[in-house]
Amino acid sequence: MIADVRVNGSAEGMMAIDEGGPATQFITEFGKHMGELAVLVPINDDGTAPTEDNSKVQLKTLRRKQNVTLVKKRDNDSYEIAFKETDGSITKKIVRRDNFEVKKVPILLFECRVGGYEPQVDEKFENVIFKLRKYSPTLTIEQVKQRAKVMYRAIGRIFLHCMVDGKNVFPSTVLPRVYMNAILRNCYPHSNKYNYNELLLDAKAVEFPGFEPDMLKTIADSDSDLTMSNLGIDVERFNCEDKIITIDNFRETYVYYGMIRRRDLAINAIKNGLTLNGKFPIHAVLKSMPIEAIERLIFSKAEITPEDVIKILDPIYSNHTIPTVKDGQMKFFDSTLKGIIQERGSRKEDGQEFLHDFIEFITGSKFLPSIQGNPGFRINIAFNCTETNTDNLPTAHTCINTMTIPGGFYNGDANVFQERLDKAFSYGVSRFNME
């Protein structure tokens, strides 16, 4: 069903040409920086009420940033501003829009937690606006929430795009499982469909790192009078009473209410984007699948091993009339290339960096999809016998996951190849300048 999703006719002619690499790197960088996404609230730092023609801005100059007052917009994309000189006099000036910026305060859409990016709680938006009231925020709480919904919906649509196009570039750690279950499978903690032992593990990964699941299960199944605060959990964070722990109130109060319901804005908006405003029944597809299978199908591995990379390499040998050339290519692929990946990828200090750079250079993404969920994913190593100059660098074609090596294969010299490969990484990794 997912593979059959297509853009409707109304969008025809509006789609960008995507050869693979740019979109893959964009989504990779997007996932990496999700914790930095924010709604920006414009403010006036002098506490005066904003009007359409009067708001506080910062003038960008070569030497300093200076607070100014925006007087009015002119017809030719220029603005009249006023600012106070050091002697107290007021100077007016006409500037273009790119010469000043409005002062803004960010409200993050996610919190970075041990288990992944946790969607922001609803009350955070209200609390920040309340704290900014003396600075005259130029957006109301309703406008701020609407902007947040738009951004959350966009995140849901990016998730859907990845599923439809098979771009497994989000690591499985991008969202904690308790939120993955709610967003992708419509499976909520207070439902008996959510296995209790799995719920303990999933909740512990995000909110309860201070105790083991077996301990909580023993407490919940017994007549113990221990409460959450006895275990060192800050119940104020959950905005609920410190009751004696039972299976039911752990599901309902601490996890469902404390983790899910307090994030209705984010979770519902992401689901709205994921389902195309309810038009695409993604939950019907995923709800019957275990979350582990969904992770293998949709997400990528956060960490990779040399063996993971070596297993997906396919050689494309050049058809050369001299048998020794073909033999040399095979030896280079089986011994030199695989040996370098194994040795450098196993280093404790920079092994992961090398493997992620190698993958990104060829595919545009730093991550690999699960081979179990995506058995057809391969990386090609091609040899080009029309190139024999050992000074030439390996080249990558991210649209077809292929790295091409000169037909002379650097005379089989591993040191020369590594030097050329590192140099290629310096030019090719993050080549689309999206960081």
C-alpha cells in the first residue's frame, strides 16, 4: 500500500527533480537537527505594545547590532527606521529588509532526551508567552500554537515521504518508542494492546532512567506502598499526584497523561501530516506490525559496524581484455577495500566517523537502513578503466549508491587509496551544503 502512494494530479508540474543525494542529505540533516527546531516569537524589548508599523528590530551593521524602531514600510521593499544616537538624538534612516532583523525568542519543538527527541509539552507554549508578556510578544498564544502545528505537520509529511520513497535516513533513535507507537501505530500506553513489559522499557528509556523495569513491575504487582517520589521521580514534571504505584495508574497517569496527553498539540499535528489530513490510512498499515519491524522497515541504524557495510557492497568490474586487470580489480575489492573498511571502521576513536562518512559520501545519508527490512539496499563499487591516473579521486553517484574507482585502482596500494579516499570525503561529504 505504501509503495502505491502517488502525488495527485493537482501537484503535477510542481515537483522538483531529485536525483537522490540532495533529498537524502536534506532529510538526514533535518533529523540530526530536529532538536533545534523552534517557533520564533517576535518581541519588543521596551515593553511597548506592537503595532503594524512599529516594532522593535535590530539593525545589522558591519560593526554592531543596534536596537532601532521600524517606522514604516516603503513601496520599494525598503523601510524607514529610527534609532537613538549616543548623544540622545534620534536619527532616521532608510534601509532594505535584509539590513535588519526582528528580535525573536525561540520555543523549541522538541526536548533532547536520552531516548531521543521528545515532543514539546503543550503548556510550554503558554508559559513562554506568559513570561514574555512584559516584552510585548507580537504573536498571541493561538498564533504561536498555529505556527507550531504547521511545523509539526511538516515533520509528519517528511516521515511519510521517507516511507513512500524508501528513504531510511532517520535513525531509529530520532523518536522514543512510546511516541513512535502513538504516532505511527495509534497505540497508546493506557491501552491493553500496549504490552506492559514493553511499556516499562519504553517509558524507562525516556522518563525513568533511575530504576530498572523489573523493580517497577515487582512494585506494581505487590502490595507495596512505594510511590513515584520514593523512587526519585519528579512528579511535578508530570503535573499529577504522587500516588502509590499500580499497573493501571502507571499506564494512565504517569505515562499516558504525563507523556502523551500533555503533548496533544505535537502528536496530533505530526499524525495529521503523516496521514495527509486523515486521507492516507497509514495506521491501518502499521498497527498490526511490531514496533521492531517498523523500525527495521522505516528507520535506519544509529550505529553501524564494518560488517554492516561490507555485507551490502557489490562490485561492478570493468570489462577489460587483459585478465590480470580483472584479477587486480577483484583483489582490490576483496582485500584492499574491505580490509580498509574493517580496520578503520573498528577503531575506537574515529571508527564510527569513518563509516558514516563512507556511507554519506556514496548515498547522501550517514545512516544505513536495516538489511532485514530493506534486503534490496546495496552499495555499488564500480571500476572505470577509462581512468587510469592514480591522482584521480574516487567519485560518488548518490542517485544510484555507487562509488567509482579509477581502473588502475591505485596499483593496489592501500595507503594511496586511503589518502585519495579521505581527500574525496573532504570534497564530497555534505556536498550539498545543508548543514
